[in-house]
Amino acid sequence: MHDGGRVLSDPTAQTPFKTSGPYGWVRHPIYSGWFLFVFALPTMTMTQFIFAVTSSAYLLMAIPLEERSLRHSSAGAYDRYMQQVRWKLLPHVF
């Protein structure tokens, strides 16, 4: 659609969810990378540990909310993606 020379996206158009690469292993590979990033330190201070635990807890609480939003806004595309990619963060575990 066009509006005064600007191209507007079609809200009914569906973009398929990627199932290749890391997105084919887990549904939230960026979050998986975050866990690895904050916990894979050779030495960790108590402040770093508290930050890692707090930020990880936030992400674990955010995943169900994000997935609920995606399920409601994708007209079934995210449901199909969930069937194809079973694991949320760690393949064959969670």
C-alpha cells in the first residue's frame, strides 16, 4: 500500500518464521546466547553473578509473554513454528 509516497506494510501479510540455523534448533537463540554470555566467565564476582541471575530470570519470565504475543499476532504462523521447533532455549532440554 502507498500513502503519499510512503510504502506501508500490509498488516495481513505473513512473514514465515525462520527454521534454519540457530532458529531451527531453539525458538529463542538470542536468549540462549545471552545465558552463555553472562554465565560463561572464567571468574565471576558476586555483582556479576547477581546481574546474570537477575537478567536470566527476567528472560525466563519474558519468554511466555513474548510467545503469547507472537501466537496472537501471527495468525497461526507461530503455532506452526512451535510445532517445527520444539525447544525454547536448549535443544533436547528446554
